[in-house]
Amino acid sequence: MVNSPHLAGLTAETKRASLLMALDAAGVQLEDLLQDAMARQRALNEYEDVQYKRLKEFEAQKAKENEAIQVEIDRVNAAHMARIQANLEEVSRREDTFRGWKKRKQKESEVIAEAAAFCAPGGAANNTGSLAASLARFGAEAVIGKGA
């Protein structure tokens, strides 16, 4: 009744008088109305409490789920990081192996160059250099020798 368009624009005292007159005409005791208002307010407060409790339980459940998800993310992340680290270590081992091979190749190239220098005509043994230089000298001298 308080929100009735018939009472719109009236002063608070006029609204109060109109409301009391309507309640009196309907045979409603003011004390009953106030007790009903208190009971409704109590019901609303109890409903709010129940809803708040449900909300907190829901939040706790979701927080627990989020913790489990985070644990799973951390586990998967750790596994992937371990795989990445293993890959990096494998690359490093292969690089070490390649560097070792290059050192052995360099030594072998020096041995071949020295041997090739002894095989080259014209005292090239005294002028040991790279394999390529020795082979180039040998090849040039062989061509000169054939041409003469």
C-alpha cells in the first residue's frame, strides 16, 4: 500500500494516516502488522545467512579445486622444464662430441699434411704446411712433370 500510486505525492503524515485508516477498515491490528514485519525481516535475515553460508562453502570448494589445478600445472610445468633441460644437456653433449671430433680431425689433417709433404718432389718435406698447400704443391709439380 505504501507504494500505491494513489498515495504518490502525499506527505509522509498523510500517507501514514491513509495507511492506518485502511488497516483499521480491513480489521488488521497494528500489533499483528508489526509482528508480521518482524517475522518477515527475521526470515529474510535467516535466508541471507543460509545463502552466505552456501556462498562460503562454494568458495571453499572452488579454492580447493583451484589448488588441485595449480598442483597439476606445477607438476606438468616441472615435467616440461625437465624435458627442456634434458634437451639442452643433450645438445651440449653433442656439441662436446663435435668439438672433440674437430680436434681429432685437425690432428689427423696435420699427420696427412706431413706425410703428403714427404711425398711431394723437390724437398717439400722441409716446408710442411697445411694439407691443402701440400696437395696443391704436389698436384702442381705432378702436372709440371707430365708436361715436360
